[in-house]
Amino acid sequence: MVAVLKPVLKTYADIKALRIQGAEAVAAKSVNALAQEMLASPAKTRKGFVKGMREAVSFLKSSRPTEPALRNALRFMLLRTMESRETDVVALKQLVGQEAREYHENALRTKLRIAEYGGRLVPKAASVLIHCHSSTVMRVLKKAQDDGRKPHVFCTESRPLYQGRISAKELAEYGIDTTLVVDSAVSTVLHRMRDDDPVFVGADAITAEGDLINKIGTCNIATLAKERGVRLYSCTGTHKFDPLTLWGESEKIEERSADEVWKKKERPRRLRVLNPAFDITPASCVTAFVTELGVVPPSSLIGLLWKRFGLEDEG
Ligand code: RUB
């Protein structure tokens, strides 16, 4: 039995049920839950406080195995708390609150930069194909629209849970010319696109080899886009990089309930359903990652991160 309080339990359940979706939202809501949890911590000593924080972090991390943004954010908060010499529990609570505020300020700065760089990749009156619902891609497209580029956006439905409809609704309400297509229409859409029209997708994880992990179906789109000669960009902050992949760990792909595809009471008995939530797009099919550091091809990304953040094996 895990000894976590209500804020963490609720956020965990919301992530599991996809009431919270998208890597950014999963990380941001978990950061808030951790801050609330620690504010309500009954611990009387530094030791008890840190122990409770460790448990909450490890429980929240388990809500989504394929989510370095979540893991990196929580791990960073925990490390900062552990590194502080503070022994007073009230001061520790304030510190965690401050860490959460800084996380949000930084996330916003990152997204604004990505929107700026990504917006410039949209030629005037371009057709743009997107997949699923990425809050980062939404910002890029809104920036392109605000800058007068007036894109026409094709959104896939993104079966089985139709997050593409969230994107389509959000863009249409923003005044962007938007068309919803079924996932299997991707090849048809790509053949209608001009050579300089881009595909934009988000990212759940980036590996040391520059591979991209994102919503299931991304790899199909990327493979077809490459074949068709259309550029595919993944819009993502560098905090989606999974440092563990540098040391040989592979990113776990979450497999979700069969009921999302076909409800148990409606589907034939003995029929198996496979429902992976994400897939891996090889670096060779990604033109570049649109990050807060700039538009960076997969082959250069790791070198850049290494230089900037001094990645080191923590064992
Ligand atoms: C969402 C998805 C998004 C990434 C990036 O999947 O794959 O492309 O999470 O989103 P799900 P963001 O709906 O299953 O969470 O840019 O918001 O981090």
C-alpha cells in the first residue's frame, strides 16, 4: 500500500483514465500534485518529508511509463529538495512550492520559443498535417496563424481515443482552417501536400539515438512522409529527452486496455486486441526536432544536449 495523499492519488487516476493527456499536461499536473501533496505533508522531520516526497514521486512516475518529461520534472524537484540543507519542514514546503513555480515558468518560456521557431517553418497558406493532440504543436500552429501564415491543417482522428478531435476543435475555434481525416487517409493527404508543406507531431520521448516516441501511428505517418519527400518535424522541449537511453535502457511502450479499441461486452470471445499507446519513429524519418534550442536534426541533438546540460551517468 502506497502512503500517498489525495492530490497525488487523484492525479494518478486522472492520468490513467486519460482525463489528463499529452506529455506536457501529464508533467505539469504531476508537478502541481507533488507540490500540493508536500504542502499537506504531515512529516515532522526532514527525513520524513523527503521519504514522503520520494514515495509520491515514484508513485506519480508509475502513472505513465513512457514519459521522460514527467520523470525528469519530478526527479529534478526531488534532487533539489534533497540537495538543500534545510531541516525546517515549513521551509522545505516553501522550497517545493518554489520548484513547482519555476517549473511552470520554464515550461512556458520553452513553449514560446518552440512556437516562434516552429511558426517560421510554415510557408504561407501551407497545408500542414498533424497527429493526435500535442499542446506544443497547437502553439506552433496558432503562432503561424497569428503571424499571418494562414495554414490549412489536416488532423488525424487518432484512434482509439480520438485525441485528434481535441486538436481539430481547438484549431477550428481559433479560426484556423481545419479538416479532420481518419487515420487511414494519411497517405491521401500527403499526396495532396506540396513538397514544402510540413508535418508536425509532438513527442513523448526522444532517445539517445534521436528516435522519436509519440502517439501510435506517428511512425506510419513519418515513413509515408519520408517516402513522399515531405518534411516531418517533432515539436518538443528538450526535457522530453530520456537520459536513461544513453546508458542502454530502452523506453517502455505502454500497452493500454483492449476496451479502448473494442469494448469487452461487444467483441467476440477469444479475440485478442493489441493496443500499444505509442510507437517509435526512427531518427531517419524525423527531419528535425523543433526545440527551445532551435530546429535541430536528430543527428545533432545529443551532442547539443551534452554540451548544454553536461549529461553524466548518475548510476
Ligand atoms: C499525446 C501525444 C502527444 C505528446 C506531446 O498522447 O502523443 O503528441 O504527448 O504532447 P496522449 P505535448 O493523448 O495519449 O497523452 O506537446 O502536449 O507534450
